[in-house]
Amino acid sequence: MNVPEQHRPILAKLSTLDDDSIERVQANLKKSPPSRGDILTALVDPAAFSRDDAETLLRALLSMRRSITAHDEDVAGFAQSVALSPDLTLEDPDRDVLEKRLVALLTNPTLETMASTVDARAAYSHRLHSASLFTDLRPVFRKGDSEIAGASVIHVLNLDVMTGYDTEFLTIALDDDDLDSLEKAISVAKERGVAVRKAMDRLDVRTTESGDLA
């Protein structure tokens, strides 16, 4: 099995950490709510993973978990294929350790729920990656005249939108009324989000957030 280059160092580290550190991380992960921030907090451990390590490990595990689900693969077989990959420079005993630890992590309920959350968001054709907003002042001229007749305040919204594995860049011009409409729409959406989360809490159902993982 091919292992993405960016995932190889963290998988090598996973194979060589002491058992106590891994067990501590596993226990924290099982207790964690299935949201990006909480999972990263659970993965960070002074003796095991830094915040950057946790980010990389989470992305690697979610990629594997989503591949397992998408292709209806056996977790144990998948973990073995990863551990035996020639892309990883590991000794045989470390490969055995990596296989066992991957099985434990990939069957962790918190991670499984997070992977399903990412899949749910990824199902949409367009997903926001980043946004910025700046204000521009444009001079206004009458037709055929070189004298400035006035000035127009234009707000420019820049959006990076994910479409599958590609990114589209959109630029949208807004006036003050547009900003008011956008602000109201966002405010209503936030209020509805709070209401839905409260309803889910009453039903003892955890809500999940994928952040930028989708």
C-alpha cells in the first residue's frame, strides 16, 4: 500500500512510542467529544505528540478511516497493509507494533464518528476553505469626463472554496446593504445552530465539528 509522504514520519513515530504514552492517548481519545478541537486536545501528550504531531496524526487516521469506509475494507487487513508498506522505513518489530496501534485507533468510536462527520461535509460540492473581506474606495467618473464626480465604497469578499480536491477562488463585490443582509443571515444561522445543539443535548446526542478537515 502507498502511504502519503506527509504521513510517513508520524506513523513511524506511532510505531516507536512507549506503551504507557499510547495507552494514555487512547484513553483520552475514547473520552473525547467527536469534534476536531477536542480530539486534538486528546491526542496531544507531553511524552507522545505535540500539537503539530496531533494535527498530522488526525489527518492521517481520518484519511485511513474514510478509505476503509468508502471501500468497505477490513480494519485489521487495512492496518496490516499500511504497516507492511515499503514506503515506511521500519524494522519488523516496529511494523507489528504499528499494525496493532492502528487497529486500536481506527476502531476508536470517537475517530469513527469524526470520520463520518468529515464525510457528511465532504458530500457537498462546494465547501468554504477560507474567507477574507476588505473595503475599497473607487472613484466615479461621468462618461467622457476626466474629473472625479464622486466615490463609491465597495466591500470585496474573497472566498476560497473547495470543490472535491480542487480550490476555486471567488471574488464578490458588496455594498453596505449587502453586508447588512449577510450579517443578518449569519446571525440567524448561528442562533439556529445554538438551538439545534441545545435540542441535541436534551436528547443526549453529541454534535460534531470537522473544522477544516473536510
